[in-house]
Amino acid sequence: MLSVSIDESSIIPFVTNNLQNPDLALKLAVRCDLPGAEELFVRKFNLLFSNGQFNEAAKVAATAPQVRVIQGLKKKAEFVKTTHSMVFINEEKQRRATFRMSQNHS
């Protein structure tokens, strides 16, 4: 009889470091709810966030399997969503004011 067990906490670091495949590590962490990908989620979220890819960053936050990571990323995603909405509203107000001014000068 053979008994095999896998240390779940070592799978994600192995895929990330030995296989050099952080995307696969993230996919495995999401699909199997494995620990060890917290830093990968944070890095990916921050990269997307800094590149202005707010929807993609929010998706990363929504798929993060570990509770602590989820809470931190969701707070950032909510901030981004609120800020992005405020910027859109301000841009819309500016467009309307410019339109009104151009009609008044006509």
C-alpha cells in the first residue's frame, strides 16, 4: 500500500519559483483555493492598478482566494471604482459646461 500526500502550501511557491510561471500559479490558487499566492495577487493587482486597468484589477481582487488578500484588494478596488466614477462625472460636467459656453457664444 502506498500513501501519498502533498503539502498544499508548497504548490504555489513551486510553480512560481521552479517552473517560473506566476500566471499558472495564480490560476491554480484560484481554482484549488491554495495558499501561497497572496503576494502574486497583490503584485498583479498593483501592476494593473498602476497601468490604469481598473476593471482588470477589480477582477483580480474578486478572484483572490485568501480572505486577507481579498479584503485588502477589494478595498483598493472599491476606491478605484469610486475614484473612476468621480472622474467620469467631472469630465461629463466639463463637457456640458463647454457645450453651454459654445452655444452662448453662437
